[in-house]
Amino acid sequence: MSEALAAPAPPPPLYPDTPDMAHLHWCDPGLIGRVRLASRAALIVLALIVCVPLYYTWRVLRLSNPWPKLFLRLVGRACGARVSIVGTPLKRNVFYISNHLSWLDIPVIAGRNGSAFVAQDGIKSWPVVGWLCKLNDTVFVSRGNRMGIAGQINELRDALSETWAITIFPEGTTTDGTSLLPFKSPLLQVLDPPPPEVMVQPMYLDYGAQARDIAWVGEETAPNNALRLFTRKGSFPVTLHFLEPFSPADFPGRKAIAAEARVRIESALCASVGRDPAV
């Protein structure tokens, strides 16, 4: 009687540090998925073809430029985001502070409030994406350049005076939407002391039951995350909570401003997921 052949050992996990996220890594979606990918990409390219020439026309005419906001709203829509608003966003002289799950946060937020963003300087060199970020007056900063913080703060002040609204993700990276990371406060130095009349408005991005599927976390690459979103079935709701604004002048320094914003966002997050805020 011959001995049974031993079963081959399973391959090691691709992402051993994030086994619970294994379902998030994109694989071939088949014919229907490819059709979704092609149709969504075509909608974004069409929006780009329409909006970019109009953007430059408005710029030459020195008119208030609505086209980055419209383009980003169309990108979010093409990706399947159906955005609803809770609360009232301030229109100008506002520094938005938000939780962060995905690159999709940018079209979801800017498609509604038209703000510029603070982003890692590495994104500036990404094909197409870096160029689009520049069109939306993105302020690029380097995490590792601590000596350059003063210059980055000056850029933020200039951008705030030009665009009237800046959004920052102080966690510094993305989460799966069920918790908040500590807030990093150095770039909030722009609010210490705050420019005249500037307010801080915390925001809570809520992707609901789809949060873990949308989130860009672990070691997943940006292209894989984009492919997953472009090939997924159907649309999904996103609720953008504009929380009660506050004056940064009422808080002693950037760390206190960051702490107050985090408390308000965490309270909204805990109410959404049904748990008590951490004490």
C-alpha cells in the first residue's frame, strides 16, 4: 500500500502583518469588472477633457474657478460615492480637519467644499495625479523635513489666503474607519497664532458599512486600491459630517487645537459605530 502524498505547504501570506485585510487586495475581476473599470475610467477622462480647458480659461480671465470642485465631484460620483451632507460647511477663512480612510476622501470632500489640501510631497511626482493636485492648489509637505516646517507653514498661510479653505488629515495616514490615530500637530502651527478671522471646522467622513472595503490600509498599493474601487459593484453612501466650528484663538497652541478637533471627530465616529468615546 503506497503512502499518501503529503499535501503541499500553503504559500506564506502576502501581507503577514495585516492578515485581516487580505480580502482588500485586488484580483482579476473578470469581464464584468473590466467593463466597470473601463466605463468609470471613461467618465473620469471625459470630465477631465471638459473641465481642464475651462479651468485654464477661467484662470486667464481671473474669474473664481469652479472647475476643480466640479471635476472632483464627478470623480467621486464615477467611483460610486453618493455623498450626503450633515451640518453646514463654512465657505471661507476655514481650516478643515478630517479623519482619513482613502485617496477617495479628496474628491468626496473637495467635491463638496472646494477646499485645497495638504499632501505628502511624494504625490507631486505621480503621473497625472500630481498635476491634478497642483490644479487644486495642493500644498505639498515632507514628513521627514523637520527643518523645513517654517517654509511649509508659510506655504499654508499663502494657500489659505488664496483658496480660503484648506483641508488637512492630521492622522498622517489612513485607517479602516473604525478608530482614529493620534493627531500630528506640527502643521497646525499655521494656526498659532491664527490668521485673522480663520476658523477650524472638524469633519467626520463616514463610509458606513463599506468603510473597510473602501479603506486604503496596510501594504496595499495605490494602483491596487484604485482598481478595487473602479471594479466594485454598484455605488455606496458616504456621509460628510461638518461638525461645529471653533475659533483656534480660544485654544492655547497647536496641540490644544489638534486635541479639540480630535475629540469632536472621535465623538462623531463613536456615535456612528455605536460605542463610547475613549476617556
